[in-house]
Amino acid sequence: MKISDLGGEFSLIDRLVKKVESDLLIEGIGDDAAVIRWTDDQHLLVTTDMLLDGDHFNTEWYTPYQIGWKSMVANLSDIAAMGGEPMFSFVSIAIPDDMEVEFLDGLYEGMQAATDRYGGAIVGGDTTHGKVLSINIAVLGIVAPEHLCRRGDAEVGDLICVTGPLGGSWGGLELLFKDIREGTTKHLEPDCRLDISSKLAPHVNAMIDVSDGLASEVRHICHMSGTGAVVHHEKVPLHPDAISAGKRLNKDPYRWALGGGEDFELVFTIPPGLLSKVEGFGVIVIGEILPKNEGIQLMKDGESTVLSGGYDHFSE
Ligand code: ADP
Ligand code: MG
């Protein structure tokens, strides 16, 4: 059987991994990071992501620095999504035989620039050889229990917000496919939102980062929270790079915002009464959490459709 026949990446994980019950485990599989009881006033967060040359990045478009930066940021973004702060990271790499040391210097400069900016110093890892450059990073973080923002914490009536404009990363990728370099920085060297995440966390209910596209992230929140939702198409903010790439390539940038990925902005839900606490951070309200029986909707021009789209490594 093919993984796509099974229903994709998440159905595969469900099938492979047994659920664990432990008093120490607050959140296992299914959120941006696992949450482990640590002390009375801090939970431990653990997240890991793997990136492969030729799939998640390539050495033609990216500088070694950018590969390192993006690999680290993709992991740090998952700590941001839980409302936490990164503490330490572990970097495991498989290096092809012909790779130059100077390339690896650049790779680590990029990773260290990201940890210098956001936190999460590299304190361990593993080095081996392989056919293609593979980078696996694990990040440990901490979060105060009252600031923890899980995907499953949304409540009916919450507003759905994003921390910034979307679609720029996928728009950049489409340009790179056409050998255009201008307007691709958001794809090659993305930021994560650790600059504001811990300030949002005390007020927010559910939170997730945009790694697979807005539609997919909203569906994750709904599935984990047992709710429905409505996203208003015209309120979804587009990144300027998405708009200009859309014009240049004659494609619809909303498709990239809803179904692309790697924007590393945050999507969160918040009770309407608390919106004033976070408005100063440039957040944009795009929808609302509804009861489950109302489904997960995209409202466009007064018409409701099912909110579809999102990146899955194993879909066809
Ligand atoms: P994110 O996009 O936020 O990094 P993922 O979609 O990669 O999250 O993963 C979703 C959840 O599934 C996470 O809790 C992650 O730890 C878990 N997971 C992913 N792959 C595996 C695997 N091979 N074995 C066990 N758990 C996994
Ligand atoms: Mg995530």
C-alpha cells in the first residue's frame, strides 16, 4: 500500500506509533512539540524536524548559510507555536563524501545566527556520512504551564488570528522554479515569530505555526479542539512577495497563502474580549471558531466552501 492511499503523513504516524500514557507527558504526538512535566513552574518542550537536500532545500538556490538558518528556524518556530522559549538544540547531519568543509562552515554559521537571534544554543548532535546532505535538528524549550498554547485549546467563539502576511514563501518557490531570484528571500531565509510569541501566549488559547499552509493549520486546530471554524477569504493577509509573484506568474497568491507552507507565521485563537491585549503586535483577525457541526469553512463572496488545501509530503 502507498502512503498516499493510507491518507498521508498524519495517518501514517497514527498507524505506526502507539499512544503513550504517562503522568509526565502532557502532550505527545499531535502538537508542534511534545510537552513534558518538568518543574512546578516550567514544562519542557521537545520538537524535531528533518530536512533533506533536493527535497526541503537544494544547493543551487540556497547558500550554505541559508540552509542552516532555515533548518534551525523551522524547528524554533515549533517552540514559538507552543508559547515557549527555545533553550538548547541538537544537530545531526549526514554529509556526502564530496562536501567541502567551507560549505559546512557556512551551514553552521546560518544555524548559529538563528540561535543567536532567537535562542536555543547548539549543545550536541551527531555526524555521519550519507548519499545526500540530511539535517535533523531537535530543539528543547521551556514554557510556563499557564502560557502553554496547544492546538487543542481553541474554544467556540474564539477569533482566529495570524501574526503576519502569508504566501510569500510559496510564491518565492514558484519564482525559483522559473529561475527568478528576485522576491525569494521569504522562501530562502524565513523568520519565525519568537519575537512576539511569548507576549501573545498569556492571552491566546490555541496556537500553531504555518509550516504546511493556513488551511491545514486551521484544520489541525479544529481537529484537536473538537470544533469547526470559518476563515474569511478576503481577510487573509497576503505577503507582498506573494502578490508580486502572483502578478508575475499569473497565478492566484491566495492558493499559496492557504495551501502553501513555510511562512512560519503563527495562527492562534483568542477570546474576543482579549483581542485588545495583542492588537499592538500587528495580528490580523481572519475568522472565528465555530461549533464542530458547522464544519471548517472558507467564506468567499458570501459563499461558504470547505476549507481545503495544505502541504502533505505524501499526498499525490
Ligand atoms: P510540525 O509541522 O509542527 O513540525 P509535524 O507535522 O512534523 O509537526 O508532526 C506532527 C506530530 O507528529 C508531531 O507531534 C510530531 O512529533 C509527530 N511525528 C511526526 N513524525 C513522527 C514519527 N515518524 N514518529 C513519531 N511521531 C512523529
Ligand atoms: Mg509546527
